[in-house]
Amino acid sequence: MDRVPIAPQSVDAPLTRSAVFLVLAVSDDADAIETVRAVLADLDGLIKTVGFRELKGRVSCMVGIGSRVWSAVTGGDQPAELHPFREIVGATHTAIATPGDLLFHIRAERPDLCFELERLLLDALGASVSTVDEVSGFRYFDARDLLGFVDGTANPVGPDLPESTLVGDEDPAFAGGSYIVVQKYLHPLAAWAALTAEQQEAIIGRRKPDNVELDDAVTGQKSHKTLTTITDDLGEHDILRDNMAFGRPGSAEFGTYFIGYSGHLWVIERMLERMFIGDPPGMHDRLLDFSTPQTGSTFFAPPATMLASLDQQPDAEPEFAGSTTADASLGIGSLNNSGFSTTHPPEGPDHESSSA
């Protein structure tokens, strides 16, 4: 029998003007699992239903499945690195863990297209799910965040994109899939605006007007750009960010929704450890003084071919993997002498020449 080609989901979909980030919890019963399977298997059909109404709208939707419901939904083992978001406790700031079984990352050039696809998805899922978090994001001017800096400059392009974002032969059963981490951050804009432009640039590691990189600090306090650059003996490890601004000025709510795609979950986790714990420990990312995380969840985006076959899974009693929240936390006491968790491959000499 010929092997069915592996088709990834649309990780490489173009960055758009609008997005919806929808995190759902799945009800703990067999009927809910059956409904979820059917909807995910027909996801491509729903995308086409909405996208056909505006061919220039570039409608796409990535779906991620959390570890708690992975086996129940897919009927199989979990990807090698998939686990709930692990809380990271630094001396000053904490990356909190929050529940989430399903993530829908909806992208389009128009907000009404995102709205329509979200509406159809929730109608189809019905009582099988409940909403944990829902954020409508927008592209802010020339891809800047609400702090005024260009966001996602270091995203991989060309052949580097699949190399950075998709699982390969190291976990062949899940080749073509991608790990996803999401966090919703809120910004105290008045406090940020009280800083000088030079102070802001030192925190980010780039010039504000033209986005040019500043020199990396060799010792002492490092910039956000430097702390989120991950290297080892194999070189630099990139991730794909498709962050979006969101907010309600009338409620003084201003934020950034972080979403990172990677072929290796440990890369994003190490970025967060360096931010929240610091390098060296105790010297956290100063951006966190102006960016407070409200959520933290981890998912795996299976290949599109796996999604399309979910409704062919035999009916079985669902088995859920423990809590909907984190199963562990990373505090200063859990770190080894290098300042990082021992759950990741050892890191080689720091190379601080990339950007966030």
C-alpha cells in the first residue's frame, strides 16, 4: 500500500490583518469527544465555506490539541514533548499556567471572516466545549506591538520555516506537526510611556524607529532580544511568532497575544525560562516589568492528514490525562547550575546575535 503523504496544517499561512485566538475546554464525556473528532476532521471544509465568500481574505485556521485530551481525541500516544504548560517561577515574575484543551488560531485579512469562522466552529462544537479564553487581535500599523516596537522580526522564512516549526524524523509518528505555546500579556502603557526612548530600546534590544538591532550585552543585564535567542551546539533555534495586538481603550486594557510555533517545545520553554528566571538567574527580562502574563497553555498541532482522519477513530471510553492545568512548575530551586531546567537538552555556549 502506498504511504499517504504527510500534509502539515497551515503553519506557514501568511501573516494577516486580523486574528482570533480561541481556547476551549472539552467536556468529559464520550459524546463530546465524538463531536470534537467530527468537527476537527471537517475543519478544512469549514475554512473553505468561509474563505470562498472572499477569496482575497486569506482565511486559515490552525488547531492545537492539549495533552489532557490528546489520547481521547486521537486514540493514540502523545507527541514526545507534549505536556501541560509548566509554570515558571522567577524571583520577580511568574509565567502562569492556565487550562486549555483545544486552540483555534483563526487568521484572515478581515475581522468579519474571523468572526464567521469562529461562529461556525462554536455552533458545530456545541455543548461539547466551553470557552476558556477568546481574544480578537489586530495587526497594529507596520506589525508593531502596542509598546511601539516591530514584533516577530526574527521569524524564519523560506526553507528555514518548516525546519524550525515542524516535527521531523526525531518523532516520526508526528512528523509534520508543530508545538504551540500561547500567552496573553497585558501592558501598563502609562508606565511604559514614562520611560525614555533610549530606556525602551535598551529593554527590547532594538532601535524603535527603524527596528535595527542594538549590540548584545556580554555581561550583566541582557535585552529581551538576547534572552529569547536560543542556541546550542547545533546552532540557533528559531520559532515562528504570529503575535497580535489587542485591547479595549475604554477599559484601559492593552495587550499582546503571544503565539509561538516550534518543532521542539523545549526551545520555547527555554526562551521563557531565560525571560522569567534570567540569565544569570535573578536578572529577568525587564520587558516583564511592563508585560504581565494572564494565561499560559501548550498544544500540539497535528498534521492536516491526521486531523482529517479523526472521525474514523473507533468509539471508545475517553481517557483524560489528569488536570487541565500545569503538572509541574519551574522555580529557582528546580534549576541546575546553568540556571535552566533539566528537562531540556543541555545548552551550548551562548550566542547572542539574533532577535525576538
